[in-house]
Amino acid sequence: MSIITGPIKKIYTKKRIISLQVQNKVMYFYLQRNLMKRFGRYLVKGRFISFKTSEESRIINKYKVHQVEHFIKIIMQRHRKQVVYYDISIVQEGIRNLLEKDSYRMFLDLELSMHPYYKSRNFVQEIIQSGIVVEDSTGNIVESTFDFVKPVKFPRITNRTEKFLKITQEQVDSGIEAKEYHAKLKYLMEKYDPVIIVWGKNDIIALRDLARIINLEIITPREKFINLLQLHKNYFNLKNDIGLFRCYESYGFEIEEQSHNALEDAKITRLIYHQFIEVCNNRKYISI
């Protein structure tokens, strides 16, 4: 990939193409939809931008373009003052500061019931398995819990759920009630007041949905969550989501067999967190 720097000459919004004055020639660059959605409002004629681009060119709408891979900086010089609209180094510094908060950390993973193989408008996914690891600010584990949780709306799990998660109806039936799980989580939140570290946003939504289903208070406000997947995407300028296990392998770990066990996944999330902190502090780069 090449790093391109220069002032924006023109923006073709519908085509998702921008032109830049690069040295003595005009060059054209193409943005994928997600990049245009995220950065489009900052792309204004005259602003200086720096980004990485593909080496290969192609023809799009009669323009010879290189594809923008990710942005590094978007700035504007105004009255002897530099206005920064985006700077990846500032984003990365913010992530480092966020990860090093002096507090307890709860690593949480949930497994949800899955839709049947046929379409069902009435089906609701519910928490059926929970894994939690709590550590103190020095990284020492102070709690580790695993629970099956009985679903409320659809007590019988689907064949798809059994097959994918490799669990049985008997295991789910032996679990704790949803209200008991809610109380257990509330106890841990009150005891440790932790930040909650998850991989992706599904678990955040699932806990909100649980409170709604059992008609109890939401005890895990959004500001308590750290979405480790999103931080990886922001830090490494990734376009697409990556799976927990793929990221785990990117840090040099080996997985003999991928299991869908909430406690094991919570432990893996914790290991990734600590590896990620090391990468951030040493300003290293890994290929994901």
C-alpha cells in the first residue's frame, strides 16, 4: 500500500470518488461505502488528507482510481491555525487511555438461543449461557462464574441451538432462573463497579433485552461497556468485523477446537485485552 497526502480538489459524492492534487497531477481515489459513511462529512474541497491506498488501479465510472484503504489524517489550515478533523494517532492515544483505567474489569460473554431453521417472527433470542471473569486493576482474577440460564419466552431451545452450541435441553433446564441471573449480575456490579469488556455489541443488547423481558431495571448502562471488537477496528483501521477466535490467533495463540462456551470465550476476551494493551503501549502492529 502507498501513503497519499494532498489537498482535496473535488468530491464526487454519489460515485464515492475524490480527486487530489498530488504533486503536479490530479489523481482519483475510490471510497468503499463504509468509509464514505464514516468520513464523508469531513471531506471538503481544500482540506489536506493523508491515507493509505491500494497499489492496483481500476476503472470506475470512467475514472482510473486507486481504492482508499484507511485514513490517517484530515486537516485544514485556517488563519495560521491547524484544524484537525481526524488523526489516527489521536484515536490510538484515546484507546490507550481508555484501556488503562484504574478499575475492576468484568470480561463477559453470553450465548443466546438461536432461531429455528424456519423463519419465525415471534421468536426472541434469550440468554442461555453466561461466562464472567472479574479481575482487579492489577490483573488478578477475583471472580470467575459460569451459568446456564433458563430462557423465559421460549423455554425449549431449538435444534439449531443444540447443534451449534453443543448443549442439551437438560443442561438449560438445570440452569438458574433469568431473575436469579439478573440478581447475580447486579451483585457483581455493586460489589466491584467494574467496566464490562465484551467482544461486539450483541451482549450489550442481550442484557438490555433481558431486563425488558423480566421487567426489571437495566443494571448494565452503556457507558460501562468497552466493546473490544470496535476498539480493534478503530485502532487498526479495519473495515469489517473480525471474530473473537480469529483475533485470538492473530496474537499468536493456537486453538485446537473452537467451542461455544461462554466462560472459555470470556477468558479468551481477557487474554486478547491484555495482549491489545501491550500492542497499544508499545505502538506495535499485528496483522488481523
